Amino acid sequence: MTNSNTGKILQFKMKFLKLKNCNSSINSAKYYIPVLAILFLCSASPEAQQYDILLLNGMIVDGSGAKKYRSDVAVKNGKIAKIGNLSEAQAYEYLDINGLVLAPGFIDTHNHADEGLIDPELKTNKGFITQGVTTTVFGVDGFKSISKIKEWHHLYQEQGVGTNYMFYIGHNGIREDIMGMDARSPTDRELARM
Ligand SMILES: [Zn+2]
């Protein structure tokens, strides 16, 4: 149980077993209603118990300051459904991660990926997500104006981004929006707008 192919094979096996268990009395018409009931039970009960992914034998560092510990983690509908001994649990995919660290996603508070994400080919933000960064903070160094942030945010929403993101609103960017690159003090009106 070391990769997603194994997970798929297990998934197939599970489905096969389910059918095998449920179809034993299908031949006779008088069993029609009981068979329907059995089929219903078979389709309703196991699904409710299943997880989408099981990460087995992970080393959990939960970010709270607590000591790391070895455990399994179940994921369902994109969320952590259970942490604990899940050696008996069923899922569509199994990954034995063999002591690798499981941790909440990291937040990168200063990076320059924002401009690259405009390119649809880079929108997954792969360079960050593959390092465990799930939230990226853009607009660093003070240069992003509100108009530019609105423009990029709109684009990101349209095409999707592989990480969570947020923007700093830069002092320099706001100043440039209101008074361009003029090397002077702002008027009272410009200052109020800023
Ligand atoms: Zn920088």
C-alpha cells in the first residue's frame, strides 16, 4: 500500500467484494424485494463509513507546539476526518507515508509568485505547494496598488490558484495610484484619498 495505484486496486477489490456479497440470491423472482433491500443496504452503509484517502504511519507535527507523534490521518471531502489508529479503516486511496511529517500547510509571508500566477500555466503555484506552502502572501515590498490587487485578484478568481493567497496593500502602490511618481508632498486632497 505505497502508492495511488495500490489504492485504486484496493478500491476495485472493495467494489468487487461488495458485489460478490450482495448478489448471492439474485436468480429467483421471489427474492426480488429482499434482494432490493439487501442491495440498498449494501449501497448505503459502507459508503458512509469510508474515507477518500488514508495517510498511514505519518509523523504528526500539528503546529500547536505539542510533541510530534506517529499516527494515521483520514481525509474525506478534502478535510481531515479522523486522526488515530486507522489500520482497519477503508478508503479509496491508501498512502503509507512511513514516518514522513504531516503538518498544517505553511504560510509564506514574503514571496513574488503573484505576477507569475497570471500565466495560466503557472496558476497551480506548484513551486510552493510542493514545499508544503498552502498560503502565499503577495503584494510584498510595498509596491502593489489597490487597482493592481483588484485586477490580479479578479484574474486569480477566474482561472483559479493552487494555494490560498492574500495581499499586502503597499504604501508605495497607493501613493502611485493617487499622485503618480511625482517627487513632492501630496496635497491635502491627495492625502485624504490615500
Ligand atoms: Zn521581496
